[in-house]
Amino acid sequence: MIKKFAVVGLINFWCIFIFASFTYPIQKNTQQPGPKPALKRIVIDPGHGGADFGASGKYSHEKDIALAIALKLEKEIHQQMPDVDVYMTRTTDVYDNVKVKAIKANQAKGDLFISIHCNYVDPIRHSEFIGYKTETYHRKGKKYTKKVKQFKTYTTPNPAKGTETYIWGVDKNDDKEKALRENESLYMDSTLANEMKDFDPNDPAKIVLYSLKTQQYAERSQSLALTVEDEFTKMGRVSREAKQRGKGIWVLQAVAMPAILVETGFISNPEEEDYLNSQTGQQEIAEAITRAVKRYKFSLENKMQANGTAQNPK
């Protein structure tokens, strides 16, 4: 009976502790070490690759544009944020399915996941009346003729343009919590991990932790997505806003870290296809995303400093 109450008491203690650690500022203690870096490693994922071409324009493929922009983004982050490490899910034209990409990201112990893609919409179909055609038919042994309207059908490129930045849909939070359960060493500090290592994953204390972390990651992902779109707007791009993908983006909810997917433009729009393939366009996109990440990092550091916390900032 004493043992039973001790276990229940320990669970209740950790529930209170976890809630408090996320809700109330921790008082500064000059005896403790300073907070850990807000952003130690960023995982950059160039979409598609290899036999998976992704979307295609008149002369280019999404997989090649995504890789080119991602490599420039890696270089920009190294130059502007030398204290941040970058891990690339691919640096050449190879294919990994989304499960492999998620595994790579989690094994790299990233603090942030950025996936680079291009958008696409189907061309607009047109139907134009071009006249009549006389057709002959027979009925009950008699011959008849009739005029039938004729149409010419053709397509033109869809004028849709601009950027979009996605986070996973809130209806996919269960999948995100599953990723956290399977990779809890990425965000749980050593002391807490040692205390909770014998707890079943379904025990209340851990369930609370997974839920709070999922909510925290969603908020941080949304904040970064909004910041990315703000930077695109500042540089004159059309922003189609930050949003949740209704049908879900599997890799975003499978990585145990804040995560966004950036649609850098519409490859289906000839004007944007040219921009996405240009060195200038790719560099501008990489710089805009880097500026957004710097703002994101600065915001995290300010919050950590205000809270005087040395907990893992992830």
C-alpha cells in the first residue's frame, strides 16, 4: 500500500512539475549554468529527389529547384548563424521516402526541420465554339442530317503565384505525439529522463509531457511559418500565407521537433518557374528563410532569458 501511494504521489508530482515548467517562469539562479543554445541544429530537407521528380514545369522539375535552394539556404545559415549546425537530408539527386527522411532528421537530433518544395496547380482548361458540323444519321430507314456544335479545347498556364508555408494539421497531433514518444531523448533533459525512464509511456506524467511538447512545437512551428511569409512579403513576393495542410504532411508530424514546409513558388506558372530556376531567385529565397530563422532564434533566446531557464529549448 505504501509503495502504491508512493508511485501515485510521484506521478502527481511530475504532472505538477511539467505543467509548472511550461506555464510559470523559473527564477534565475546564479549558481546554475546559463541556458542552452536556442537552436543548435537545423535539418533542411530538399523535397523529392531521384526518380521522384515532384512537380514539373515547362522545362524544370521540383526536385532540382528544391535541392538548389536548400544548398543555398545551408550556406546562408552557415554564414549568418555560425553557431548553428545544419544537417541536410540529401545533398545530391537521390530519393528517400518520407519515412527515411523523418528517421534521418530524428537521428540527427535536430531542433528545427525545414522542408523545401515548389507548388503546382493544373492548367486552366478552355473550350471555344468554332462552328457547326453536319452529321448524317438514319432512323427507321430514312436518312437525316443535323448540325452539331463543334468546340476547340485547349489549356493555358494557371496564373496562381506566390509562397505558402505549412505546418502539420492539428488533426495530426496524435502522430506528432507518437514521434515524441519514440524520440523523447531529443527533448527531455538528462535529469528528467533519468527520473522517468521506468515510467510506462502511457502513464499520466509522460502523457502530459507529450501533449505539452506537441502544443509547444505547434506554436513554434506556426510562429516560424508566419515569420517566413512575412520575410517573403518584405522582399516583394506574393504571400499566400502560413497555414495548416488539411490533408496533412506526414514528414512534418513524424519529426520530433518544430517543423515547417516552404512552398517557394509555383513551378506551373512560367514567370515563377523562371524565377525559381534563376540564381537570383534561389538566393533571395534562401536569404529570406534565413532571416526568418534568425528572428525565430532571437525570439526563443529572449524567452529563455526572460524565464531564466536552462531547460532544453526544444
